[in-house]
Amino acid sequence: MIEALLQTLLNGAASGGVYALVALGYTLVFSVLGVINFALGALFSLGGYLTYLLMGGRISANGGLPGWGLPQGLSFTPALLLAALLTGLVSLVVERLAFAPLRRRRAEPLLYLITSLGAGLVLVNLLQMLMGAEGYAFPATALAGLPDALQVAGARIRSVQVLLLAVCAAAVIVLTLWLERSRSGRALKAVAEDATTARLLGIDSGAMLRLAFLLSGALAGLGGGLIGVSISLPGPYMGISYGLKGLAVLVLGGLGSVPGAIAGGLLMGLAEALVPGDASGWRDALAFAILFLVLLLRPSGLLGRRQVEKV
Amino acid sequence: MTVDPRLAPTGGSAASPLLELDALSCRFGGLVALDQVSFAVQQGEIFGLIGPNGAGKTTLFNLISGLTPASGGQVRWRGEPIGGLGPERINRLGIARTFQNLRLFDSLTLRENVLVGLHRETRAPLVEALSGNAGFRARQAALERRAGELLALFGLDARADDSAANLSYGDRRRLEIARALATGPALLLLDEPAAGMNPAEKDELCALIDRLREQFQLTVLIIEHHVPLMMRLCDRLAVLNFGRRIALGSPEHVRHDPAVIEAYLGGQASAAGERR
């Protein structure tokens, strides 16, 4: 009984951690640009596929390249980190193609929604073209060296969930420390609060924006790789549902708030995990019911700042 | 442009002023905010800009600092045209400014506000920053000290870790100047720095600006409505009215300029008359 509860809570915290990563990805771009990057879900998928490929996974590419794979796969940790970095770089390309042209023309913020959604669709369809629509399962040896279960306080729990939670926690801690302590983190916060004033103090706001996109994509890629290895790659659209859930978490926690994204992610993950297995169809219903409830009581989200009148 | 190598070490050619506005114009649709304004600011000067509300003073600051493109004319910095450069490039050339309606980073502490100004000096190779080696830590400590010193200059060091949002109005003004100074400017643009201060604070600010000029070898271009303060503080003044420069010269000269009395002081007198 205790064992089952512990496992349930851990499952919830682990998927909550992944939701938090996605929500933080949205938060980084939102805080600097004030818009949602709808391509983030597609980048999540990309991260999953890149991790799979880098670990030497075989693909069929719609039968075009049956059984093809990298001759020498990496082990999980370097593959995951490299996949996250590559996803971050693709995120920079998305910025260049879907955001930069609109910024130059000082377009309506609403238009970014369309271009980023378009960029996301292109990415997902590219994945489908190159990798096929079929699902892939990571080889059983993907996490070789990691025992199946851990003994915690007399209860046996699945270790892959522990790994997920640990990686998410590490990513969140590094990101927070970087924002609080580093020169670029401070500059990013300054640009987020008032880009014009930051520029007048000699800060290149364009470079900070690209940095936000790079990190945002890397976080999504990390999430994709983690879900891929812990569950599977069900298809190129896998990231879309995580992207939507991340969006809900973003609103739940409060737009633009880093602690809000983390708290919202955990709350969402735990709530879903507490839905009994035979009612699992109600998971999303519960998740969005919580979102409605929170927004009714606190329209600016759990930890969102009250909208301050800008001068 | 070639510069005689013997002149180069003195920084720019001796002939060109630090900042030069050449027939600068700015139109917003049909409204002419600035109409062919020209003047030059010499190295080390405290140069005042006065004029009634809506005369175009802040617009002029926006043009110099790169926020608003000019519709005509040119801004030259040490003899080189800088029109069309972005605000961050212009700041890096050595021009910093403050705002009439304060623009602090309210989510940051006082120290962090100043550290954002020190951004360019904090450049550290990524590897060093990640490994946190001794050189990096020493430089971090030096930066924190610099930020502390700048805050101390304005009597704000005791509250360095407070949120900027909690400061009184006068202290917010002082913090904004400290942050601008942190970028290491040669020219400081102050937009109504004494607004909202009481007479004693105004006197203090005056003395401080004078001291900053000495200590940082600053040149100051200042907008302020308080005419007696400007007469006392400035080496030279330009007077704007309806976007045109109507007078230029020493405080004594400007005070007795008939155009100024007519358009500026006279305008106020007649406005007072209307109220009566």
C-alpha cells in the first residue's frame, strides 16, 4: 500500500518535472518576447528522436532506410545532453525563420502565434517524412547499469522515474542558479523587464533573445529525450500533447514566473498520477479542471505577478 | 578620416567637439518635434537644455541615445556620425542616459541594477564561469565592489540588497544615475534628474553632478525645468521652443536673450496672466 502510494507520487513528480521543463521553455521566451512559442512541442519530439538516434537506435524511415542507424551509439547521458543542445540549435533556426522576420517588421504579437505554430507543424512533418509515423522503442540496454528498482524506506520503486525526476531537478536548479548568479542571467532578466532600458545600458537584446530560444529548445529537447527513454517514441506527434500540457502548466503557475512553472508542473503531474488506473481516461479532465479552478480563484496563476500598469 | 598620429593619444581630434548636433530634425507624421537643431557639446562641459514643455528636449535625448531615428540632420560623436546606430551600440561608444519617468528594473535589487550597467565589464569566458576558478571569483568580487562603490557614491550602499521597487522617489532618481554611470560613459544625458526633489535635495544633486564631472571626467548634458538650478550648474545652455533652438550660450547670455524672455519666460508670464 505504502509502496504503491510512493510509486504513484514518484510517477507524478517525474512527469510533473517534464511538464515543468516544457513550461520553463515557454517561460524563457515569453518573458523576453511576450509571446508563446508554439513550436516548442515539436522541439520536444525532435529531442526524443535525436536522443534515440544518438544512442544508435535503428530507424526505417518509411521503409526508405530499413535498419539504418549510427554505426556507433553514445551512452544515455552524453546522447541526452547532445540531443538537448542540438534541439536548442534548431530552436535558434525557428527563431530566425519564424520570429526574426516579424520582429524586424514590428508585427502584431498575435502573428507570432501563427508563424510558430507553422514552424512546429513543419518540424513534425519533417520528422514524419524522415523517420516515419511508426513508434520506436529505445533498446532495452539504453539504461544499462541502472537497476530496475530501488529500495527506498522498505519500498521498491522503479528507478527510471527516479532518474527522470533527478534530471529534471538538476536542469531546473542549474537554470535557476544561472538566472540568479550569472552575468547573462542577469542581463536576460533585465531584457525581460525592460528591453529598451537594457539596450541603453549596452546590452545586446537580440543576443539575449537568441539565448532564450537556445535554452528553451534545449529544455524541450531534454524533456523529449527523457520521455522517450522512460516510455517510448509513439510517433512524431508525441511532443504536441506535452506542449499543450506545458502550456496549461505555464498558465497554472503564472505567465512568465519561473517558480510558478516549476510548482505548476509538479502540481499537474501529481494530480494526474493520483487518478486511479482504471479511470485513467479522466486524467486530462482532472488536469484541466484544476487549471480552471486555479484561474477562477487566482486569474494571474499560482505565482503570477499581478499585472502592473506599465508607464 | 585620417587623424594625425601625434594627436591620437589625446582621444579624438582636438578640433571636433565631443558631441555635435548638425541640423537635427525629427517629425512624427505632421508634427515637427525638432526643427534643424544644431549645437556642440565640448569635452568636460555641463551643458543645459531648457525650454517649455513640449519643446522637444526629451525627443532630442531619444535621438542622441538611438531610440528614435532622426528625420534629417546628423549626430556626430567625436567627429564620427552615429545616426542609425542602435541604443546598445551608442551606449558602448560612451553615451549613457536617465529617464524623466524613471525606468529602473523593479524586480532586481539595487546592486543588481548597477551590475546590469556593469554588464560589459563582466565578460568572462564560459569555461571560467562554469568552473568558478579563482580568477573568475576574484573578478566577480571586484565587480561587486565596483557596484558597492557606485551605490555608496549616492548614499545607497546600505540598501544594496533591497528591491529597487521599495525606494523613495529621490533615491530612485539617484539609483538611475548610478546605473547609467556603471556603463562607463564619457557623456551622461540626464533627463530632469531633480524632478520631485525638495530644494535641499536639489542643491545636493547639483553638488553631486559637479563632483561626478571631476571624478569620472564626465561631460554632462542635462534637461531640467528648475531654471535657477540650471543657471548655477551649467557652463552653457541651449534653449528650445517648439522644436527650434532659440538661444545658445552662457547662463548670463541666455538669461538676457530677448528671444528667451519673449518665448520662454514671457510665455510663462502671459500664461500666468491668463490664469488670473
